[in-house]
Amino acid sequence: MSLAKIIASIIFLVSPMAFANISLAREQPQLQTHKLSLNAFENIDKALPLPPELLTKIYPDVAVIRLNKAKDLIAEFDNNHYQLSTVLQSQQLPSYFIENLPNDLNELTVANKISGFIRLMLPTIKAVNNQLLRVRAQVITLSAKPKSQWSAAETQWLQGLFDTYLVESENIDELLLRLDIVPTGMVLAQAIDESGWGSSYFAKAGNNLFGEHLSQSGGDYLTTPGGHVKVAAFANLYQSTASYMHNLNTTLAYQELRILRRALAQKNQLTGYELVQALTHYSTRGQAYVDNLRALIKRHSLDSYAKANLLETGSKRYRFSEPIKR
């Protein structure tokens, strides 16, 4: 793809709404889904993991490095030898967590913007998926034991998961269908498409990378003038990513996606490129949306980072000064 086409695709990916005047508001929960879910996990064994969308302690206990410009983050990455080529060669991913987006990603060169956005997103995507896998593994372990051997805490924990993942049948197989990872390449492609490589207003002002509207559980949101559109706002990129995955894992519209994910995983063929075919309902663009996601995955080799292991040492946290007044 030529440089001109890359620039054109970046412009195309940014919704016109992204540049509207946005205001931040807070809506009281109607169903209080997450609050009820959190209550369900109170007073349980701390060894039983919480799903990522309900975690209260997200980041490692390290000092926050404050940055002002996108170029400062690129310099941090370069000085710490965090390069995509190194990740691919070593299959090791540093635990560098970027809490929010800078306001000036568009001022970087095209190459730095592309590699910078992928690098800032990868550790968060991996961390959310890893937490899903921890919870999933615990469910599988528990399901292998007779119910008579479950402790009260384990029973309460499992019930909390049924509630959180909207499994009314309380069937463990259905829970496991929902409680699973989203391929790295697919997450990256949707973040790129929905946020315009991190340059949309909703992404910068509300950490909303995936175009999620305000849920029935309420919370912070951004609106266009007149309040006709309410888009969810998040405290950080981890919460945004966790909420997006929870949306895919619970919403009825993505039941076919979850079934396809299981089928692909059983054949060891689960990739973002394959799974995005089930996203025609995610956007009004339908098949054109899927085609664009596949083009992004292929053009930027986004599935190639799926097997990289997130390092448990040397963690860093970065936070940008609030780029846009809410």
C-alpha cells in the first residue's frame, strides 16, 4: 500500500462525529448490572479471580510516568528497546501500560503513528485476555469437581460469573462459550478502525477505542451537541478494552461469533482474520466493515502478535495529561 493510500485510509477511518463538540456527563444506572455483579463477588476467596471488566486494581504498583506528547511515548519505547520487530523475534511483550491516549498522535509520522498505536495497545490487550484466561481456567478446574465438593465461596463466585455473563441457564458449558479471549489481531483492527488510529475525539476524551454506546448500566458518557448520541467513556484504556470484550462475550447479536470462536479454537485456527467474519452486526457498514478489518489485519500483520507473552517484571505505567477538556 502506498503512503498516500495509508494516509487516506487513516482519514477514512475517523468518523466525522469524532470531531464534533463533545461533552462529558454521567447517567445513573438503570439496571446496575456491574454493581450487582460486584456485590456477587464480595467476601469471596481472594484466590478466585475476577473477570477483567470488574477488576478494581488494574495496573501494577509502580510509579506513573507522566507524558505530554505522543513523541515522548515513542522516545520511551525506543529508549527501552520496545520495537515490534523485537516482540516478533522474542515473543516477549514488555508490561508497558499506557492509561490514556495523547492528543497529538496525528502529528507523528505515519510509520511512528502506526507502530506507536500498536505498541501502546498490545500490553493492555494481552493483560485483559490473560485475566479472562485465569477466570476461564478456574471455571474449568471447578467444573471437574463434584458440586458437593464446592466451597461456599466457589459456589458464590461461579454464580457471580453466571450473572456477569448473563447465563440464565447457569450452564457451565454456556459460560465457557462466553468466557474466552478475543484474538489480538481482531482487537487491534477494531481499535484502529473505530478510533482512527487513536485520533478520534471519543478515543482521546473518553478512552473509547471501540465505538461503544452507553450501556443500560449507566456510567460516564460523551455526547454530541443535543445529546442525541451517548457514547461510553472510560477511566482508562484497560477498562475500555475489557468492556468491549465483555460486550462481544455477552450480547445476543454476537452469539454466532462465540460459536465460531469455539469451533476455530477446537481446530487450532482461532485468529483475528478468521473471527472478524462474524462482525457484520458490529457496524452499519456490514460486510464492508469486515473486509476493512481483514485488510488491516493482513496489511499490518496484526495476528502475528497473538503468541507474545506478557512479561511479569519491569512493568511501567504511562499517563498523558488530559488532552481534551471534557
